Amino acid sequence: MGMEQLGNEIRASLPGSLERLKNYLRLPSVSAQRQAIPETVDYVVQMLEEIGGQAKVLDEWGGNPVIYGYFAAGPEGDSSKTILFYNHYDVQPAEPLEEWNSPPFEPTLADGKLFARGVADNKGDLVARLTAIQVLQNNGGLPCNIKFLIEGEEEIGSPNLEPYLRTYQDLFQADACIWEFGNKDESERISMVAGIKGMAYLELTCEGAQIDLHSSVGAYVDNAAWRLVQALASMKNEKNEILVEGFYDGIVEPDAEVRLAVKELPFDEQAIVNRYGLKRPLITTAKRIDPREAMVFHPTMTICGLESGYTGEGAKTVLPKRAKAKVDCRLVPGQDPDHILVSVERHLLRHGFDDVKVSMVNGQRAYRSDYHHPFVAHVLQTARLVYDQEPVLAPNAAGTGPMYAFGKLLNLPIVSTGVGWAGSQVHAPNESIRLDDYEQGIMHMVLMLAGFSQALKTAEMHS
Amino acid sequence: MGMEQLGNEIRASLPGSLERLKNYLRLPSVSAQRQAIPETVDYVVQMLEEIGGQAKVLDEWGGNPVIYGYFAAGPEGDSSKTILFYNHYDVQPAEPLEEWNSPPFEPTLADGKLFARGVADNKGDLVARLTAIQVLQNNGGLPCNIKFLIEGEEEIGSPNLEPYLRTYQDLFQADACIWEFGNKDESERISMVAGIKGMAYLELTCEGAQIDLHSSVGAYVDNAAWRLVQALASMKNEKNEILVEGFYDGIVEPDAEVRLAVKELPFDEQAIVNRYGLKRPLITTAKRIDPREAMVFHPTMTICGLESGYTGEGAKTVLPKRAKAKVDCRLVPGQDPDHILVSVERHLLRHGFDDVKVSMVNGQRAYRSDYHHPFVAHVLQTARLVYDQEPVLAPNAAGTGPMYAFGKLLNLPIVSTGVGWAGSQVHAPNESIRLDDYEQGIMHMVLMLAGFSQALKTAEMHS
């Protein structure tokens, strides 16, 4: 089947595909708020079964259920090769609600875009992949076995995923994996990654008293908010240098080829500044380092939230009993989130902040696929056929996901790609995808699946 | 008239005095909620007139009316001397209502205490003062002229008071002033003050972007929360030293006698630690300085509130577009809130925090009466006659109020004392006074008024 006919097939499938996606988006499956989980699980199972897949709901290890999906290779296909898709049915909280131009759980089409919480991260990707399967089924059948792992706790750090992976290691076994999502960048290049950063999401709390005090006692009573501010300031200075001893321990240095690949990644500083309305130059500009390297190779320490005392209008003269900070450390391969936690604990004690307690909300290791695997080349090659601009494939993303357990337990290369765009506003109000990207994403998955077995076999023959 | 006979007279006046007070307390004059203001003004005028005073309602400068009250010296009295009482007829909101054991606006007698919103702050004080006037009228007449300024917006920061004071400077002219309220401390000592601290309540805001970003971009995008934390940390270090240049400008150093008076103030560190459940030693203990001196002479810089990004449960991986802090600086005599604002602005610029903006929510100067004024000694001396324990008179309170305009425009010494106790729960549910304290407060005012002219004249003769 030629590209043009394929394009027609995909366009014909779009109305039904979007209807399926909209119904999926109407389920407010916010894992952080424990919303709508059972209904969403039912809906995902229904989607898998409607297009001829088998579905299994796994829930014996607690947490939101993990859904296994399976589509066998067609009679003409190669049942010796299997691809695994990783997706999640949960979404980020929609707050702040007042900043949405349309209700977050009422998918809204406007200006060629579909707006809804989770549409880019990553309900759109799952439905695009299912649509690609349908298109292949209607055109000669599936060229290989296809598996899905669709979990429901990605947005809260996949705290329960690993036992499922361990228990069902054989069930999920595959030759390669397509990760949850992806997007086009500011220059309209599809931006794919073969790894992710890890995370140590910490909560720092200082408690100074049992009740809020009148602020006039600030002359002699110590203040939890000041203590927390001082503790945080001791961890990272105004030059954005992380000062926690042990933080950089264990980092695996990338090889020359990977470094080179990173140097060739596109990065348009001005576009980023404009996109987010940044008020200051990038950290990397101030530090005269390559933002591409920072993105891929440098760990981070980011304050995600601060909370203490009175935050309403006007003046309330209170000395707060408690102050809290949420701090997200993005880790690179070799860093261990448990070691990060211990290092921060030690740092606080060493600097006299024994009243500032730290706990880890979410810890995940980074993962970087073998950049030289033929699957990586195949995904890149098929992307070239679909997208107008030269595709981009970074050794790892700046973002995080539970990729480490997959890569380690299932021992396979992983590439993430998807249907988002540079303005998708993932995790923010007015999240969206563009319908043109959605269509191209389906096309990429059709071509990638069609040539998957052949690409791996050819490489095996040559090795 | 001897003390014993005076005691009998006061006891005889109590039933009528309490009836008057209860009717006053039934008026829910919450200025923040604009409740019952006209009825309360009428009632205060009625109370003044019922005991032979003149009353004038001033309202041309907007806000809730200011009431002027006047009682001329009796035929035997000294009409060359005038004392001014400052009170307010408005009260704090009663919320949270569910925490009250009796309805906040239905005065309830129990266990020797009278419970109602505003009874200690400061409706009880006004009626105690009026009762003292009645007792003196029934026993030879008033020994001096007595004026009242009773405003209706103290609990919302007296935003409209100053133009009334300026316009009616001559009307309110007096030789000395008794301020709104006071209370006994934990050790049953009457605790009086001859001044208050000022305030510069600041709001610091850092805005880094137009939208919240995904925290993974922390590798190259600067973070408003980190910026604010670093800016705050540059203003006060972990030793609680305020580092803002110019912050201490203009401070009037107290003289040796005032210092000595402060050294003699009671201060029970353990009681304070226990009352609030403090987790750390007092700042003053760590710095080896006298907490009494800190309370009276040291300005403060207190974080009242911090707000940025995600503060809910669990992990949300956001790089916040904005971070805010509320900072309450308590000022001592000589400090100027406008100069504090400018100094913080300059400090931020000098330290490279041009992205952190500061504004002032509320600025008030401190006021400290001339501690050597014979009026101060007279109030203290008469208190000694009434109270069992040695009275306490601090040169100024750790708290704040609109005293500066009075002291500056009317040029008079001011002492605050009243009928509260250590458990009065001012601004909180179950506000109360004890009837014994009420009786003693009346006695103190009777003696203070009786000897007022003489004390001032004797001092004039000796000077």
C-alpha cells in the first residue's frame, strides 16, 4: 500500500478515532486526586477489545490497576517479533481551573486543536496507536505481535508499577518498546527520545510551633518559614549551583557518539523564551554552558511548591507554625534517588537545619537505551518518511517516567514519540494536540509497525 | 475618701456597669464585616450622655464615624488639665463560630468571667472608664477634664483616623492619653505599655514566566521560587541577622533609664515555649541576647506567608511561574516604613534580584512616650496602689497600633492599660474578661484620674 492510499485510510479513520479519544478525555482520571479510576480502566479495556485486542486488568499489587493489552500478528505477519507500547490512563490535576479557556474534561475542538487535560500526556497517544492498529488490520493484518502496558499512576510517579513488571515479566516480554508520548519542537521537528531522566521528588518541612503565633513575637521566636528559606538557600546558590554533597555521585558519563548526538540536537533559545514568556535569560546562558547538554546530561533541583502561613489578600500578621517546600530533582543515569534523599538529609544536618525534615514523595532512576540498537535507527528512519522536517532523537529526555524498570527488567531498547506539539502545555492549563500532528503520529506508527520485524531481522543478519 | 470606701462605691456601681457593658456587647459591631455600626455609634453616644458627658459624632472624612466625648472638670476640680482616652467600638470578626462555648454576641457570665466578642478588646475598657467617671462624679465631682476619642475602624487598621485627628487636633488636645486596652500577664501582673512598635508589611513577588512550566525544563529555565528563596535568604541569614542595608537607619537609642526599665520586665521563656509548643530555643537564647530587649528595642523581619506553585498532596512536577512572600517588619521608634521599603528595594537590586518586586501593604511608625514624663510615673504609681503584684510598664509593646499619629499630632505621653487577663483570647473564640480584673481596672482609673492634675503640677513645679 502506497503512502497516499495509506494517508486516505488514516483520514477516513479520523472521525471515529477522535470520537473514541473525546470519550476517553471526558473521564477525569486524575491519579493525584483518585478520580474516576475504575470507569477509566473499564473504558481502556473496552477500547482494546473493540478493535480485537485481548485485555487483562492486573491489580493484585495495589495502586491503580495496570492494563495488559495484546494483539497477535496477522496470518501474513511475523509472530516471532513483538513490540510493546507503554501508556498511562491517568492525568495531571487540572488546577488552576480558572486559567482554562474551556472545561478541562470537556474536550473542545478549536483552530485545528483539541483541548483537554491529558490529551497530549498521553491519552491522545494511546488512541493514535490503537488507530494505527485498526488501519493495519484493515489493510492486510498486523505485521507483528503488539503488546500494551497501560498504567494508572504515571503522574504520581508510578509507585506500584515495578512489582507488576516483575510478576508479569514474561507477559510483557518484547523486542522493543515505544514509550508513552512525544511532541514536535518549536521548529516543527518531531522530537523523540531513547531514554529519560530519573527523579527524586522531595518534600521539605519545617515545624516551629504547635500553633500559628502573632507576628510581633518574631523578636524572640524563630520562624519556620525563615528556617526553610535558609535551608533551601543552602542547597542551591543564586548561580544555580547545587551545593548538596554527594548529589552528583555515580553519574555515568556518556560516550563520544552520544555526546555528538546531543550537540546536534536543535535548541532555539529565543523560541523558548517567547513561548513561556520568560522574564530572565536561561540558566545555561548565564552559566555559558550548552543548554542541550544541560537538558540531557545535567541533573536539576527545582522548587515545585512553597507554602507557609497566610497567603490571602492584604496583611495578616502571623508567624507561621509550619513551612513546606516541594523539590523535584531530575536525575541522570547512574544517580540513585535514595542516595539523593540521604545526601539532602546529611546536608541539612551538617548545616544546622536539624529542624527541617525531608521525605521522598517519588524516586525513580534514569534510563538511557543503547543508542546503537537497530530499533532506534528504525524509528528514526520511519519518522523521516512521515515528517517534513528532519526528526530529532535525543539519548534521553529532560523529563521522567518509569522507564528504568522496563529497560532493566525487560531488557529492551525504548524510544518515545507521540502526537504533541511545542505548545501542548503538558501539566498546565489549556493542554492541547493539533489534529495534523495526530494524523502524522498515526502514520508514523503504521510505518514503524509495518517495518519493525524486518528492521530487527536485517540487523540480526548483519551482526 | 479612703480606699475601702472607694472599693464599696465601685462594688455598688458594678451591677449597673455590667448591664451597660452587656448591652454594648450585644451589638455585633464587626468593622471588617460592616455590621451594626450606626446602632453602635448611637449606643456609645447614649452611654456618654447618660452619665453627663457631651458627645459629637464626626463623619465627614468617611469610614466609620469617630466619636468625641467630653466631661468637664467639676467645681472642685482642675479645669487646666485634660486627659484623653482612646477606645474603639468596633470588634474583630467572631469566626470560627463553632469554637465558641456561648454565642459571641450574647454576653455570658460563667465562673467569674464575662464572655463575648470584644469584651477585652476593648468594650470592657470603655465601660470601665465610664464607670470610673461615674464613681468620681458621685464623690465630689471630676478632678480634671476628660476627653474620649472612640473610633470604629481599629480592627481594620484605622485607615481613616488620621484626617480626623488632623482636623480636630484642637478638639482632642490633652495633656496625656490612656490607650485602648491592657491585660494581666501569666503571673497576674498588670502589663502596661508606653508605646508600640511600627510596621512595614511587605509583599515580595518574583515572576519568572507567563505560565507554569514542566519542572523538567529546570535544567535551563530559571525558577521564580528559587529566586525568591535566594532573595529572602540574602535579607536575613540563618543567625537571624537582618542584612538589608539601611534597615536600622534612624533608630532612636533608648536612654539608660529606659534600658533599665526593660531589664526589669518579666519574661518567662519556659512558659512561652510551653504555651506555643515551640520546637527550637528562642532566637534570643541562640544569640545570647536579652529577650526583653529584643521585644522592646529590636525591629523584626518575619515571613508571614510563602506561596508558590503546587502545594497540594503528593507530587506535581511544575516549575512555578510566580512566587510570593509576605514579610512583616516590626519597627522601633525612628524607623520609617517608607525608608524600609526603599531599603529592601535597593538591597534586592544590589544583590541582583531585579526580578523580585516589593510593595508595602501597610506601613506604620512606632511610638514611644517620654518614659520620664510624670504621667507615666503616675499611672505606674496608682497601679501599685490597686494591684497585688508589682505592675509592669514597658517603654513600648512588641505589637502595633495607630499610636504614632496621636503622639505626634497631639504631642502627649500615652500609656495603655486595661481590664484583660492572660487568657482573654483577644481576636480568638471565647474572648473574656474576669470580673475581679474589671473591678480593679475601674479602681485604677479612679485613682489615676483623682491624682492626675496634681501629679502633672508637682512635676511642673520641680522642673
